[in-house]
Amino acid sequence: LEDDISVFIANLHKRKTHFYLELLKSGAIPLRSGVERLLLSAREAGLRLAIATTTTPENVTYLLSSTLGKESIDWFEVIAAGDIVPAKKPAPDIYNWVLQQMNVKADACLAFEDSFNGVISSLAANLNTIVTVNEYTKDDDFRKASLVLDQFGEPNMPFSVMQGSAMGYDYVDIELLKLIHDKA
């Protein structure tokens, strides 16, 4: 290891980002099931959208551009990424910053997460949270989330409910989101 561990970590993260961006450019990282449909539906319904992530801004814009087109970056009122706040998730700082920028209260919003630290962060910001797990987080403790799913699903490819009630729905759509929001 280098004498300064923080330099080593920063270089390692930069290298990881390089490989991630290369995978995105090649089309090897698709959006998860239901994401594009849900985003398009949310836009059509006039919902305000934001991204609150602790990954780099470059990762976010490359992901959006490579999967939804460059214009998708403008779909989001706020994209909060990287070191925009002092403490990363599980601290609530990134969510609180987004709420402040959008001038909205937490009870008017829903958060979508996929990790334990993300859920800790969103709940600490008082956000009602829906989780879609991934291979790395499928065994995490999401007991305090409103709903935990394996994916958002599609009309022809339903999700599996891992925790909570999907109230008879088999894929996430705007109506289900309204029900979850109103139930909170």
C-alpha cells in the first residue's frame, strides 16, 4: 500500500469508475426491469424527478445517456451525485440536500433504493422508501422499507414481493406508487 491510504483509495475508485464507464459505453449494463417504463410514466404524469446518489456525477450521466439517451439527463430536476455533501450514505445528507434544492418536504416524496446504506439514508431523511434488491443486496435487512421487490417488473414480467404489500399489483406503476404514498 501507498504511504497515504487516502491516495490509494482515491486511485482505486478512479480506476473502478473507468471500467464502469467502459462497460456503460459498450452497452453491457442495461437498466433494470421496469425502470424506463416507470420513468416515462412519471414524466407523463408530471411527477418531479430527482436523483440522490453517492456515485460520481460522471457515472450518472453516462448511465442515463447510454440507456435512455442524452435528453434523459434533463428529465431530472435535481441530480445530486458524488461529494456534493460532506457525508455519504448511510447519512441522510444527500437526500436532505435534494429535498432542499427542490423545496419539497419528505412526506411529499418516495425514495427508491437498492442497498442497506441507501435505505438507512432515505429513512433518516424521513422518506417513504421502496426497495428493489440486486444480487449483492438481496439478503440485506430492509424491514423498515415500505415495499421490497426483486424488480419494478413489467406487465408481462411481474415482480416478486419480498416484503410488504403490493396491494394486488404485479408491476410498479404510478397508481401503485400513489397507493404506497397515500398509505404512509
